[in-house]
Amino acid sequence: MERTPDQEAANEALVKLVRQCMVVSQHRRIYAICYRFTGSSNDAEDLTQEVFLKLYKNLGSFDMQKGSFQTWITTLARNLLVDHFRRTRLDRASESLDASFDGNDDGPTMGDRLADSRPSQEQHVAGLELKVRVQHALKQLSPELREAVILRDLEDMDYKEIATVLKVPEGTVKSRINRGRAELARLLQRTYRQVM
């Protein structure tokens, strides 16, 4: 059956309207997929545009028997993202660590994102050495001062709880903690001077 020029024009207008509706309804979803994959808004915008260009070129190959339109466009996007990943593999491997991660000049750099926030080996060893020094200094305190300092500073108990545990008045607890801290500081200073 032959179409009249008016029917052909109406059909083209309908196809154009359907395409515009597709773009509006699917754009945010495809952009979100691209953004999650790349982590870059610029790349996601470019890839979303490529998905829709590919969609328009291949719209004739869409077959409703094989699946829904959403599945088809998602597959197009996924294939394009895989191709993008393969193409940019070398770029990712050779990017400068000083380059900003998201393209903003004042944003975090790739190096910042890769930086290990854990203490360095030197800091870890220094912390272990300090623990050994503190433990050694604690051993040199008298038992009364040592237990008061340990319960307050290491076990974080309040004065009333310590007084109950040690069965001494609260004033005595405060006095022992004060004298214990002072003695501990003196012992640690002496150890520090010997190390340096």
C-alpha cells in the first residue's frame, strides 16, 4: 500500500516525536550508567551522546521479539562502555598522579585518591617503640601510682569508679594519678634523652 505525501510526513513527524520521547525518558538513566562506569561527568556526557547516536543509526535493528527497548538501549550503552574502557586503558595507566581526578583544577588529584591514609611503616614502628617505652616506664612506678594511672588514663575510668575499685577516698585517687603522671613524664623524658 502506497502512502500519500501527507501520510509520509505524518509518519516522519511521529518517528521524530517517538525519538524525542526516547531521548527524554532514557537520557538520565543512560547518563547515570555512564557516570557510574567512568566516574567523570565529562566522559559520561560524551558517552551518553555516543549511545544515542548509535541508537539512531541502529534503530532499524531493534527487534521487540528479542527484548524490551530498555534492555536494548542498555546493551548498546554497555557495549559502548566496554569499548571505551578498552580504548582508554593505556590512558588510565599513564595518567599523571598530579592530574585532578574529576577534571577540576582545585579538586583532589589521582595521587590523593590513591594515597594510603594508614600510618606509614615509620609511624607504625615509632608507635610500637613508644608503647614499649611507656610500658617500661609504667613498670618503674610504684604499684599504687601505676594502678591509678592505668585505670584513669588507659582504662578511662572516672575518679569515683577508681576510688571504689581501689577502696580509697576520691582525693587519694586524684593525688595518686597526679603524682603518677608526673613521675611517668619524668621517666619518659629521661628515656627520650637517652634515645636522642
